[in-house]
Amino acid sequence: VRHPQAGDTLRRIYALIGQPLSPNWDLDAFEVRQWGPTADVAPGEPLTVRASLTNRAAHAQPYPLLRLEFEDRFGAAVARRDFMPAEYLKNDQQAVRHIAASETTEAELSVVAPGGDAVGYTLDTCLREEPSQIRCAHGGD
């Protein structure tokens, strides 16, 4: 089920016979190193956040969604956005394949800088379990 080429077909076949399969991807195996924003910017101005993403699992995995969450000084979320792999990878063609075990890639996320109480941000790795359900490494949904 984890195979990059055959996995989707196997999951569809098993779903048709009423036995859905899940490859049980390991979100905790993704290591995200935040490089920080490009510069201090005023609210409403373009902001670019850069990071590296490494798959520490023993097997290839799909590129995750990256959840960028801005926080206030107490750590409460004030704004959040999920980025699809094609939105953060420098080569969006990578998004259709899996990230190999021990492979590292760069991520670049572009947003409008939030105003108000936002003083920091976090990045989390997430995967879409079903069309309306997202599972994140650090508990968000």
C-alpha cells in the first residue's frame, strides 16, 4: 500500500470491496527545520517562510501538507494556512512522487503577513486522511 505507483490502485480496489486500506504514514518521521521569514514585514505585506523537510522514516512517504500557524504571545493560534506540496516545493513536479527515506528538500511558503497579535509561527506536517479529514503530527486537524 505504501508503493508510490501501486498504492493508490490497491487502496481503490480494497475500498470497492468494502475493506479500506490505510498505509499508516508516519508523520512524526518528518523533520522540519525552520529557516525563518525572509525579513520583518508589516501586516498585509508579502512574507516568505523557508524551511527544510526531511523524511526520517525507513520508507518513502508522500510529501505532507505543511501547516503554517501564526501565534500570539501566549502561543494561541491567530491565523493558519495549509500548503499543498505543489505550493511549497521549488519544483512542483516533485509533488506527484514520494519523498524517499532520508531525503531532504527545501520548502518555501508565501503568505500575506498577519497583523494583530501574531508574534511568531510554527510549522507542522499533515496528511489528508479523507477528503474532509486532515491528520497532523502535532495534533491539529
